[in-house]
Amino acid sequence: MNEGPELFGFPPPDLLPELAWLGPDYVSVLIYDLIRGLLQQDAGTALMGVRCEAEPELKAVADPGGVIRAHDAGFRLQLFVQDGGGRPWRLTGRWTYSGRDLGSPAASVNHFWELYAAEGV
């Protein structure tokens, strides 16, 4: 995997304080997780670029006491990758983070990718 893919369209972290539960720089976390997932599928994959196609879709859920303990953050993305065989691809899909029981000892953050399209380019 190469270092530093080109990034496009991501709102600056300081404009999205609602994503602080992912850390001070949600984009770095997202790219790290994307790279890790791609490498699990194909150890020769190179992530060349990522385009965030829309504002993140954010959802927060408060517990009965009014404290927010659950968050979801969805990102519509285009990934530009080169597979282990050297073929370039454009992957379109949605990357989602799901945080539960935040601020408690049982806190967890999971993520998943929903692929909409894969096109050779």
C-alpha cells in the first residue's frame, strides 16, 4: 500500500465536531481503516485516492437520560485503487462507522463498507 492517497471533498474535521468520537482527525482514521480492509482482501492493493462525494450522514441517539451514547457516520465515497495485479479500479460505495455505548466501559466502534459499483479504469 502506498503512503498518502490523494483526498478530495472531505469536510475539515474542525467543521464536524459531531465526529469527535472518532478522534481529532476523522479523515486519518477513515483512510487507515480503508487501507487495512483493502490489504486484507489483496495484499498488493494500493489506495491512490479517495473522494468524499457528499456531506457525511450523521446520526446521534441519546439514552433515556439525554446523554448521547450512540453515533453513526456514513460517507459516500469513490476509491481509486490499483489491485495486486496492477489493474486500476474505481470503487463506489458507502463507508459507515457505528459507535455504541460511547463514554462507557463497554464502548465500541465498528465500521463496514457497502460496495455500490466496481469499474475498471
